[in-house]
Amino acid sequence: MTNTHATPDTPAARLAALLEGAGLEIPGGVGAREPYGAFEADLPSPEAALRITAERHGGAWGGGAEGHGGAWGGGAVHLVADDEVDARWARTAAEFGIGGGEPGGGGPDGGPSDGASPDGGLSGGAPLSGGSTNGDGAFLVAAAVRHVPLVWSRVRPGPGWSPAALLVGDRGRFVAVTRDGSALLGACRTGDGVRLVAFDRLPDRREEAARSEAAETPAQRAAAWAGLFRDVTADDALRLAWAEWLGFNRAAPDDVLVRIARLRVGSLRPRRDLPPVATAALATDPDWRVRAELAEAGPDLTPDQWSALFFTPPEPRHPQFLVERAAWTGADLAPDTYERLAAHPRPAVRAAAAELPGLPAPLATRLADDPLPAVRAAACPAAWPHLDPPARRRLLDDPAPVARRAALLAHHEEHPLPRALYDAENLGERAVRHCRLERDLAEHLAAHPDRDLREHLAANPHLPPDLVAALGHDPDDAVRLAVSVRPELTEDQRASVPYTFDARATRRTLPWVAALHDDPDAMRRCAASAHPLLRGSAARARRLPPDVAERLARDEDRVVRLFLAESCDDAPADLLLEVWRWWDGSFSHPDRPRGHPNFPRTDLLRYTDDPSPRMRRLAPDDPESTPELVERLSRDPAAEVRCRAAEDPRLSPATAVRLLDDVHARVRAAAARNPNLPARTLVRVLRDRTTLRDAATNPGLPVRIMRRMLEGVGPRR
């Protein structure tokens, strides 16, 4: 069955064409997300399965680094010519219970299988037990073919099934496993022919190999760390990649973080938890680009550190960026810093300084008289309340349109704006949203054909009640919604506005509600409102009275409950647990609700066998949980539970090794970060460009190794 949603040039379509061209049927179509079911934890990743196929017989599971244990013996290995691949595959597949034959039965011609014969290439002469097959003959297959996804696909053999057709190119490889993960059969083209490799007892062999690899001696550990740097030069791409991702390692010491920042590989930018010593060193770095990256990383900086960012020689090439960053973060600056920025020789810096929230009024008024129109315009909002009448008049009559418009907008927040002036000065949507409007202008805008202008008007705090009521019955729903959240409306008036609310739409906190977050009575009114945007905006308050928090915790709108769990320090424990059942964090609040201080920390063992994988994830957080429980959950059928186990520092080294080959990428990534990985395993994943990203953040990396990983790397230009 072909995936009808795939187009001929998509990777999924190419995979479907490859499999169907080999005579395989694809139940459900390529790309259909089919859970692996109860056997998910027993399935290796396609990459791991292909490694076994490509290794010499008796090699280690995982391969790559020298000194690995876990030899794979007792499997079947056949070296055959191209024209014998299909027949040999059918006989071996039948022996192992992989689609294409009956478990333990004969070959397709009814003759005996030669898998156990002396000339059949059976390694070790051990008897082989058949794997598990489904009644429909389905199995999982993955092929290493360029421009085709390396994923498991559920297939079953059709009338023209030809395994040889999957061996594309001189280095062709593919592998199949039973759907319960009990047996594996792979094919790999070599210079001497095609090698077929088969193993039964796959989960047991994975376990044995992982235990062997984890049991390293001190000498093996030392040799592994020495091997990390073998044939890796200072400018090697591998070393540069280490430098890029090592900055995310929470165990990296200050000197390593400072070194990485000075390399300017960008890995500190998303970090807001830089240690104070590293922050102080970077704030005074002689390279202005390093200081700029520190500002972009967004850690909490002291006034003296902000001053160092701005003024340590040489000054930044674009200093206004740093000032804009300080304004955006609401930075608290030293008085001398404000003074120097307001007097900066670059107009762009003075304009950015005019928007600093803590700018003293005398400096704002000085900037409102700056020689450059753009600076005067930027300073106008902050300076206007402090200007005397002559200064205001100069700005209202300013010959530069940009400065004059800024003054007009400030002036007409207090005085009605005539329609003629609005049209002549092209004051735009800001005037519609914020200025006092003369009656004829307000009526004109209320009937304007531009829906956006009417929506802006609906938010204008100075609009007369009759026009508010008229916009409350506007033909456009967005306009009516804007009316429905006006602060002066009573609940009855709000209910009379026939707005439509899309519960799936992105919601933002209403500014007027945010301004009242510290007013308990206002929060009670908002929490009792029938309007979900008012209730949701109240739920964003950091602190709430107990009765308000309890009320919002029972809100019928689950987004309101989510906002409370994310933002409010007073969110009740039962609410946090309820939200956890369907939400485990966002980009802006990655640690909520589970990281909330009120989240339950005890009595979590009751979820060990909960039907919901999300709830089973909580069991290891209980103070009475044990390493044995973590080991048990590492074999859970749900990937998210295995991922939680893979993160646990109590996980055994052998299990961490085994999870590196889990069928799900997120479990493999978590295992690569587990501090209990043996050195030779960690070296292997550090030298693999597909896994080094997570391995470089492993807190088990010795500090001396972190420092060596950066040796010789020069700063990026």
C-alpha cells in the first residue's frame, strides 16, 4: 500500500518506492506512526541494528571504540553471492521467525534449511531458537540508502519480495527485526559478496553486551580518554563541535565557559544561568564581541557589569544593540552610565538610551532637545510629562516630521485630536489606539472600512461609551472581541457583547490586567469574570490571594489553569498535578508545572503502575524511590518513561549503555547525557558527529577532559 499523502520527491515517497520496488507491502503506508506496543523497549534503533550487520562477526555491540566488550557470538553468518541472496535470506528468515518463512521451518522450496549445516556459515554451532512472527508475516525493516529516512517501517512480504533489491549501491545495507524485537537478520554488501548476519535472543544479547561494555577497568578508562583525542587536530571539525556544545554542560567550570565564550562559537547565548565568576570575567572581556554575546545571553547583570559592557575598550561596533538589550530587559543601570549614554557621540546610542525605563527625567528632557530628530522623537514619550510649555511647543512645531509626530502623539493623549491633523500628519494606528479623539474623527474611524483600524479604536481608553457600544456590535468578530475586554465594562456590559472566542488561539496577557496584578480586589473581579481572557490574565500574576488562586485552579478553561500553573507561585498542588497530566512545559516555562515549588514531592510512588506514562514518570521523583525502580522504568513500554529513567543519576552504567541504542531518539539523547556512562562509551558518542551534541553536555565529563577538548581551538572570525 503506497502512502497516498507522499509526493514523488519526498523522503517518505522515496522510502515507499524502495520498499515496494523490493516486493514489500507497507500496511498503513510509509510514515504512518504506529506504536511499537509492549515490545518497544526491546527494539534497537535502526542505526544500532545496522551496526551489528556491518561489524565483523564477534564484534562488539555498538562498535567503534577499541576495547569494547560484549562480543556477539552464536549467531548465523552467511557469505553469499548476489544471485544467492534471496534464497539464503528466505531460509535464514524462516529459521529466525522473520517474515518470509515459518519459524523453524524449511526454505521456500520445502527443503531443509542449511543454517545449521557445517557449510552454512553458522558461527559457533549453537542451536538457534526461532523469533516471534505475526500471523500476517509482518516485520520491521530499515535500509541504509542515501536520501531515504533511516527508520523502522512495518512491512510484510509480497509475491515478488526480493531482499537483494534493498542492497542499493556498493555499500548497500539493510536489516530486519521481528516485531517483538526478539530476532534480527541483516544484509551487508562487502567486497567478497553479501554477508547475512542473524541473531536470536536480541534483548538478552543487548543486555549482555551493555554489561560487558560497562564493566571497564581503570586501565581501559584511561585508554578510552586518551583515545578521545586520537587523530583530532586543533582545527578539526570534531573539536570545533565539542567547543560549540560544551557550553551547555552544567558541570563545566568557569574557566571552560569563559574560554568557550572567547571562542565565540555561540553556545552560551541561550544560557541564563551563567555562574557569577564567568559573568564577571566576560563583562570586562577586551573583545567587544564577547561582551555583546554576554548581553544576548541575558543573564542578570549588575549595574557595574552593564557599564563594563558599554564602555570597556574597545567599545562595541554597534553599541546601540547593547543599550536596546538593556532597555528590553529592564536593566538597572548606574547613574553615571545613564549620563554617559545620554551624552554618547553616536545618535543611535542616545536614541536607544532615551527608551531605558530607568532614565532620569533630567536626561530625558535633555534628549528631547537633542540636535538629531530621531533622538528627540525617541525621548518624547519619557520626557513629555516633565517638559515645560515652551519646550512642548518647540516639539509640536518641530520641522522634522518624526519628532513632530512623536510630540503630537504625546500631546493628544491629553487633548482631543482633530481629524484634519490626524490626516495631515499621518499619525497612524498609534493615535487610533492611544490618543483622545475629537468626535468627528472617532465617528469616522468607527465606520472605517479597515477592520484593523476599528480593532485599534476598540482598544482606545478614551472612546465615548456610545461608540464603545456601537463597536460592540461591529460586523467583525475581532473588533467585538477587543471591545469585550475593555477595563471599564461591567460584567453585564461585557456579556452583552456578542464576541466569539477561539480557545485554541494564542492568548496574551491584557496590559490593564497585568498593571493590576498587585491589587487583590481587582484580581478577584477578574477571576470572577465570565471572560476567559480576563481570567487568564489574572492567572498570570506571580502572587495571588489564596481564594483567587483556588478559584482559578478550578476554572473550566484549561488554558487558565495552565497559566496559573506556569506563572503563579501560589498555584495549589492539586492543580499542578492535574495540569501535569496533559502539559509538561513550554519554551517560556520549561520547568512548569513539575518544577513549581508547590508541586507534590511525596506519595508519588503510587503512580509507578499508573496507566498514564506521564504519571509513571513521576515515580522516581519520590524521596523513597530506589535505583531498582529506575532500572525497572528503563524497560517501560513508553518512550517518555524510559527517557525519564535515562536522565536519572541512579541509573546503572550498563542500562545507560543499553539505552544509547533505544528505538526512540529522545531516549538515546538522554542516555548520552547520563553521568554514569562508562568512559569508553562516552568517548564513542563524543567521536560520533550524530551523538556528540548530547554527549558534550554530559556532567560526567572530567574537567581535565573538558579543558583538553578546547586545546588549540582559535576564536571564530
